[in-house]
Amino acid sequence: PKNISLAGLRVVVDCANGAAYKVAPAALWELGADVVTINDKPNGTNINEDCGSTHPLSLIKKVHEVRADIGIALDGDADRVLIVD
């Protein structure tokens, strides 16, 4: 729906150095969120490496650090999600 807005929300996205490293933060930003992105530098070998939905500790720390409203962790191919607050 066109009336959905995330304005006023700070969201941390852990992209797991994977497939959604560009589209996930961009989509949330387009919806108005203040987006903080981590693990968004894929190099061809670091996908899911101590990050993403299988290793949420860095996401949890970043959510606390930046006082985010929510944290979203994807896995490398973006077919799994873990959400923290």
C-alpha cells in the first residue's frame, strides 16, 4: 500500500554480505526509515561469515549502539530473516 511509512524508525539491517546488500537498505530507506547497514561489503567469499541471521550478535550490538527501533538480519541469499529489538 502506498500509505505505508517507516518515517521516524531507525532500522539496522545486517545484509550478511549477501544478495540483498543493496536492495534491503534501499527499500527500507525508500519507505522512510533511518537505515544503518552492517555486513554490506560482499567480496565473493565472506557471505554469512560471522554475520547475518545465523550469527546475530553483531546485529544485536549495533541495535543497542545506535538505539535502533528494530534490527533485521538476513542470510546470504536473503531467504531467511531474524528480527531483534
